[in-house]
Amino acid sequence: MNILDFIFGNLWIVAVIFIIFSGLVTVNQGTIAVITMFGKYQRILRPGLGFKIPFIEQIYKRVSIQNRSVELEFQAVTVDQANVYFKSMLLYSVINQDEESIKNVAFKFITDKDLMQALIRTVEGSIRAFVATKKQAEILLQRREIVEYVKEQIDHSLQEWGYHLQDLQINDITFDQQIMESMSRVVASNNLKAAAENEGQALLITKTKGAEAEGNAIKIAAEAEREAARLRGQGVALFREEVAKGMSQAAEQMKQANLDTNVILFSMWTEAIKNFAEFGKGNIMFLDGSPDGMQKTMKQIMGMVKMEKEDDSPIIKK
């Protein structure tokens, strides 16, 4: 008996084997198969090897339970009539693997294209409604508020469709070129204003510290000058006291020797002229060197000495 005779002789066995194998279904990981019978929903098959009734049950759709993303680009208008352009990324997935959720995903929309169109339009409409209540200057600071508003508005609709919005990333927000340029000028002017204020504060601090330092320096110099003047006064007083003592002693000795004490004054006068000549720095002094001039000078000196004696000798007191 050859193979053909065996097959035709056991045709019913071959038919049974064919039917069994035709009912085996492989469902890939990350997907769930939706089974219908005569067009009506019957059940779902989860990942792995499953079985459906051959020729009666059909795989209507394989639903992906993996995350899906889509990029959006659209325009909105603010309450002050400024055009805002958005670039965003939408991340969504099947809400869960429950049978009811899978049924909603499988039968709410005819194709995935229809689902995508409805999802995109819903997100865009929610963002436009939010932007329409805000001013242009507020939009850049409210990315998080926009995302939270959109999720709150469309979560209910997505749940009815069997989906869940996992994340909405607003990657870029731009305005018309004229608005962008005006915003750049505003930012630049604010930066210049802040820089000018900082420079003014720095200059004020510098001037204040400089004035304080100068005041302290003047105060220290004044104290030093006052102390120096005091010391110079003490030195001059001591010098005069010593000179007076020396002159008194010399005059006493000359009296004891029966000499004229006016010689002392004459000696001091000539010594002063000598010092003027030796240590002078270009100053000009006119002295009368004639005998009459010298006699006149001596009389003036003796008159000064006599006046000081009449006033209780103030030179000696010092």
C-alpha cells in the first residue's frame, strides 16, 4: 500500500487532523486576540497558544497592549489674540487587560486611524480651550498646568474608549516672529535694567566704602597731626626752657666776671645769621650790617629782653 492509498483510505483522519491544526492560534506577547462567532463578540485569547473553533470562530482583531506614542503639531490663539504653536508628544496605552477594556478597544473605532484622529483632535481641542483663557505672556510659564488640564479633560473619554493617557510632553512652544522678537527685546531690556541696578549698587557700595576709608584716614591723620603738634609743642617748650636756663647761667657767670651781658645777645644774633646762611634754601633775607644797623638791632633785642623781665621772665618760666 502506497502513501496515496493510505491517505485516501483514511481521509477522515486527515480531515480531523487538519481541522485541529486550523483551530490552533498563536497570540504574540504584548497583544490580545479578540474572537468573534458569526460577527458577534465571543471571547479573548491572551498571549501564548490558544484554540478557536475552526471555520466558526474568527480572530476579529489583535489588540496591542503596549505603549504607543504620537507627535502633535498644532496652533492655538490666546485671549490677547497671539498665535501659539505647539509641538508635543502623546504617550498612551490600553487602560488594562480586562475583558471589558479589550472589548472597548476592539469595537469603539473601525480602524486605528479613526482612533488616532479622534485622540489627536481631543487633545488639540483641550489645549486650545486652555490657551484661549490665557494671555501670551503666561503661556510659557504654564506647561505643567496645560498638561494637567488636558489629562483631566480627556481621561474620561479615553477610559470609555479603553485607553489611558500616560503622559503628554510639550516639547516646544513658539509664537509669531514679531512676538518672539518683541519678547527678546523685553528680556534684553530687563537684563540691562538688572545689570544697571547691580552696577549702581556696586558703585554705591564702592563709594561708601571709599568715603568711609577716606574719613578714617583723615581721622587717623588728624589724630597723628594733633599728637605730633603736641609733641612739637613740648619739644619747643623744653628747648626754650633749656635755652633760658643756659642764658641765665651764662649771664650770671658774666656778671661775676664783670662782663657785659649784652655780648650773649650779640652772640645769639650772629649765630642766627650763620644758620640762615648755612641752612637756608634759597630764601632771601635783608640784614643791615652797618654799625648803626647793628646798634639798632641790639637795642631792639635788649628792649625785648627788658619787656620779658618786666613780665616775670616768661622765657625762663617756659
